Amino acid sequence: MESSETGKTCPLQVQLPRWRRRPRAIAGGLPIVVLLLHALLLGFGGLRNSPTWDEPGHLAAASAFWQFGRFDPYAVNPPLVRFAAGLPVFLFGPPLKWEEYRETPDPRFSTLQVGAAFIHALGLDAFWYFTLARWACIPFSLLGGWVCYCWASELYGRLSGNLALVLWCFSPNVLAHGQLITSDVGAASLGVTACYFFWCWLRTPRLETMLWAGTSLGFAQLTKMTLLVFFVAWPVTWLAMRLPTRRPSPARAWSREAVQLAGILILGLFVLNLGYGFQGSFQRLGDYEFTTRALGGLTEEQVSEDIMLTGGNRFRGSWLARVPVPLPRDYVRGLDQQKRDFEQRPWSYLRGEWRRGGWWYYYLYAIGVRVPVGQLLLVVLAVLLCFSPSTYSAGWEKELAVLAPCVIVLAFISSQTGFSHDLRYALPVFPFAFIWSSKVAIAVRRKDAWLSLFGAVALAWSVASSLWVYPHCLSYFNELGGGPTRGHYGLLNSNTDWGQDLLYLKGWLDDHPEARPLGLLYVLNNVYPHRLGIAQTAPPPGLPAGESAPENSDLQFGPQPGWYAISINHLFDRSGRYSYFLRFEPVATAGYSIWIYHVTRLQANSVRRELGMCQIGETQ
């Protein structure tokens, strides 16, 4: 068969894609075993870890769809992953109550209140429904692993496919978020799936591959708005791959592929609108109420987090106001809400520094300390292999489809410096890095002993480092980042403490009944500890720097004897109100995100003396 790209024989084009072939013995069944183990790891983690900060809002928004067919709650994220998460709760659980929901330009926090009320009403049973919702999302991660295997196998061979699969299935970041009902791993999985089918279309541009690429593009858009960059990245990739080629009849071939590419993009938009039931699709631009400077024309004060949400539209009165927007109404509102988050420039933390806004290199740093060193070494080795003989390359035109989305997505999220909080936003980059670095496995086929040994050691190091921390994957840091016990000095927020360890605190308290009453500062709403039977009191706050205690109230502040459990985000909070706990040595931890202290009177007085505070007497 003659390749339409070069006119030369291309054996890859006469083969069906790996996902279309007969499922005969696949490398001894190793991929099936690895995927099964991955599912078990996700299932156990989803059972043991308590609901994280975002999950109640996602579950409530899923309920809004299954109960009322509404998409506006938590519109800042597209609904596909929530569809799956909410189905078992809708079928087997009680309906969520919506009395506390308020329709505002940003209804996220009202949605979170609905999720909190769900836990408050059901108590311990609510945690079981969260587990069911998490288990329903496991297939998204399995799909991502399978596509990594298929794509790497077709590029570099079956050993590389196995390597890419293992990197995905044992990545601590994939394990951390693949067990949640948030959309990050779903976006990574559907994103790489869409790009894989786009790559299939680039190799054999015909109707069947065009339909697969367009449909998968639409499903990817239903997971995370970051993937809108594909509508730019794909045409750029197509041009970059076609411009250097020579064709017998370039005009006809170019026009045919250009029409098919346009069809892919249009089909992607169609599936995106279909996912929202075409609610508000093609609404005129001038009919929206925006809450941002970019779209609403508001002032900086109006978008401030301290000002009541207001609306505006900078396009009213212009010809653009009559232009229909080819997106669902709630999807556009979600884009506006996300843009508002960046315009508000909330406080961000990196390596001991707090600032308004973020850093362009934040995700590069986070990758450097939160990805296993073994995986980083494999990426470095893959870069070095670019300068080796071509036997370690599948050809630039094939690898470009892997590298382009990886680089473009990373560059896009790094450019959004309104705030820098979470590595999870970079998860769509990971599968492409796994696929591309899997070329290292070619060394085994070439019988390059030293390179094979290096790759095997790096892989074993990666898997062992990840499993050593499991199931506390949300708190994972590699050896360069100080490990899970010290990584918080570099990164906070969902990178370390997202509310995941409350069940572990419950287990510790059951084993230590003497640790009551307990002063607890937890990253989430207090309804969670209460429903678990954790009676709590508020720990005494410290004094802000430069302030002195009001007269006769010194003992209301600073260290006091007792038992305390403090989450890391509170210990290192910008206000520093509870940083005095860092002067004590914790007696235990719940997971890695909640530190437990037993402060004696002598210890409290010692620290109070250092802080210039009055002493606590024998009877106090």
C-alpha cells in the first residue's frame, strides 16, 4: 500500500490500530494484569480516603443533572465525569436536598453547601455513597492506561506499550486523582484518547478515522475546559506535519484533508453541545451576563473577591453582540467563572513564599518534586535518545502528535498566572510524557544492556516510590521534594492537604480515647468531623505578628495544654495564626496531612515564654 504522505510503502498503514485488532494474547496478558491491579488500587484508595474539598460540589452538581437535568451548578467544570459519578448515587441513594442552593453568577459555593448538607443528613452512610461515586469513575483511568499502551506500542513496540502502561498505572498523581470524582484524570484520559484518534486520522485520513477523532474530541471537551486548546493545537499539528511533505497532487490532497479536519472540529463542537443537551447553545453573545474584566468589561474592584458579584457585557452595542456562540450557555458561564478566578489573583504559595497571583514556572517545579524521580529520569533519557541513532525514534512526524499536545497544554496552563495552586491542572500532560518516554524500552530489543539496565532501575524506582506512599497518594512527594513528610515546605493546597485523611484521624482517635477533648483544625467544613463522631473544640489561635493580646485575654491566645489535630494547610497558612504549633513535635499523624499534638503545660509555658506571653498556672 502506498502512503498518502510520502508515496512510499508504510507498513503501519496496512495494520489496524491496536485497539481495533483481535484481542489475542497481549504480551502475555501483562496489560490486563496491570490494569486490574490499577483498578484495585483506585478502588481501595477511594474507600479509605475521606471526601476532598471539591468532591461534595461535584456530587451535588451530578445530582442536579440526574434529578433536574440542570448543568448550572458547578458549571466551572464540564459534566462528563460527574455524569458517571452521580449515576450510582441517583440509582441507589437518597436525593440531595437543594434548599441551601442559591443561583448566583458563581454558584459553586452554594453547590458545596448542598454537598455538605448531604453528609450532614446521612452521617456515615454519606461516605459510602461517595465511595460508590468514586468507583464509578475508575473506568476513566483504565481508559487512559489502555490508550497509553496502544499508542506507545504502535510507535515503539509492545515493550514500550507495557512501559507506558506501568508508568500510568503506578503514577502517584494518577492514583491520587483517579480515585476521586473530580475531572482531572478524566480529562487526562479522554485528552490522550482524542489525540490518539487524531493521530490515527493523520496516518489514514478517511471518513472512519475522522468520525472517531471528532467524537473523541467532543468527549474530551466534556471533561475539562483546558482541552479547548486542542481546537488550536490540532490544526497547527496538521500543518506542521503536512508542510514538509511532497505529494503527487498536493492541492487535491490538502483540500480533502482540510475539509475532513474542519469536520473533526465541527463534530467535536456538536458532541460538546450534545453533552449539554443543547441547553442555551448558539445564544447570542450580547445576551450573556459576564463577571470578568475580559468579557464583562468590569473594573478590577468589581471582580474583587470582596465585592458582591455583578454582571456586565463588553460586547453589547457592537456587531459582535448579535453573533451566536456555538457553545452551551452553562459552558460559557463556566469559562467566565474560571477567568474570574484568575482575575481575582488569590494568594498562592511556593517554597515558603505567599503572593497574589502565581508563577509561570509553578507547574515545572511541581512536576520536579511530585513526579517520581524514576519517571523524571526516563524522560531525561528519552531526550538524550533524540541525539542517538534513528532506531530509537518512530519518526518526527509520528512523535509530533504526541509532543505537540504535551507542550501546548503545559505552556497554556503555565501562562495562566492569576493563581498557582494545584499540580492536578497539569495532569493532561502526563500520558503524553509517559508515551514518549517509553521509547527507552527499545533498548531491550536492541540488546543494549547498559541502557536496558538503567531503564529497568528507573522504572523500579518509580513504582517502588509510588507504592511506598500508597494509599496517601495525594501527599506524594519524591525524594528531591523531601518526601511526603517535608514536601509541604514547597507546595500546599491539594498538593498535600485536600481533606483526604479525616477517616485516618477517626481511626487514630478510636485507638487513643485519651486524646479527648480534641482541638481540631480541618481543611473542610466542620460537618465532616461531626458526622464521624469526632467531638472537637477550636484550638486557641496565635497572635498575628506585631500584635499584643487584649488586656485580661492573654490566655485565650497561644499555646494551651491539650490534644490537637491540625491540618497542614492551617499550620502553614498565610496568616500564621497557628504556626506556633510548629514549635512542638507531633506525637502522630493521620495520613500525612493532619498532624497530632499532645501539648503539656510545661511545653506550652516554654513556647509562651519564647513568644513573650504570660505563663499558665497549675490550676489553669
